[in-house]
Amino acid sequence: DSGVTQTPKHLITATGQRVTLRCSPRSGDLSVYWYQQSLDQGLQFLIQYYNGEERAKGNILERFSAQQFPDLHSELNLSSLELGDSALYFCASSVRAAKNTEAFFGQGTRLTVV
Amino acid sequence: GNSVTQMEGPVTLSEEAFLTINCTYTATGYPSLFWYVQYPGEGLQLLLKATKADDKGSNKGFEATYRKETTSFHLEKGSVQVSDSAVYFCALSANTGNQFYFGTGTSLTVIP
């Protein structure tokens, strides 16, 4: 158990809908990252938050947004969903945002858009 | 930019065989390098890491050496077990924010 909790584990929704994925980082970790894992794109970095502030953006679509709350949990919002958004979404957390810091991953939320 | 190129899979080995999974990288600055492992239905777990040139990371019999001259971080294990069957990801962290860049993953199956 990595200590990173993601809910829900599975989500099935229709095209055009909006969903929210939730992540609770390990106790004491200030940095949260979101990644998308799909068969054709592999593991892609989406966005990072550090202590409530956005720290870095990767390949995140404009239809997607995220935030980190004062209690450090984070939510990833996906809207106007398309079939191609079906993927496994991982959250990771680390104590610091320094480059040699191990990141701990949750078990992921599998999103299926039908 | 930053990127990781990883050996294509899938790889199938017999138990006790020698394993090598190749990984090369391109990075700005001086990256830290990682190997993560993903077992079926689970998230990624850190296997080992190296933070500077010539460092060797090791864990559970796996090893990888950070080679700056060849920009490589190949994963090796002398004798694989059935329980090593998983997908292995090479990754780098090169920015102050610590976001990771992953390779495509290599699926390993070890047969008895």
C-alpha cells in the first residue's frame, strides 16, 4: 500500500459528461501529480500541485482541470468527455517537488467513456 | 526536451534467466533516473533510483547504473523469478518540479 488513495476505482460514463476523480496523498506529502495512462500514449504527465498551488503543467487538455485543497487532497475534473479520454488516471504524491524525490502512486481510476 | 526510450516488449523469460531491459534518455540539465514496476491491477511502485552519474541503484536483486556518457539506465537482474512478472517503466525527473517522464513500459513474463 503506497498510502495514496484514489477514488473511485472504476468509472463508466457517457460522452459529453463531466466526472471528478479524487486523490488523497500520503500523509505529509505536499506535492500531488496527475498522470494519464493509455495504450496509445503510455504514461503522460498532466499536472502538478504543490501545497495548494499549481506547479507545472504537462499534456493536459483544456477540458481538464485540477485543484489541490487546503487539506492537500486533489481533484481532477474531466469535462465534455470523449471516447479517447478512456484511460487509467493515476495520482502520485511526494514530500517535496525536488527532482530526486521518490513519487508514490495510487492504484488509479479506470475511466471508461461509452 | 525530456524523453525516455525503452526497450520494446513483451519479454518472456524462463525462471532463473538473466534479464536486461534497455533504457536511454534525453534530458535538459542533470536528471534523476528511476525504474518503476507495475503489477497487474496495481499502481506503480518504485523499484530503484539513481540521482547522479555513475550511481548504481539496486533493490530486490535488480540493478541499474546511471551512465551519463551513453545516456542510459539499463535494468538488470541475474536470476528472474515468476513473481517478477510485471510491467517495468524507466523514468526521469529533470525539472525542479519533479514531474516524471516515463518510457512506454516493458512487459515481462517469467515462466516456470
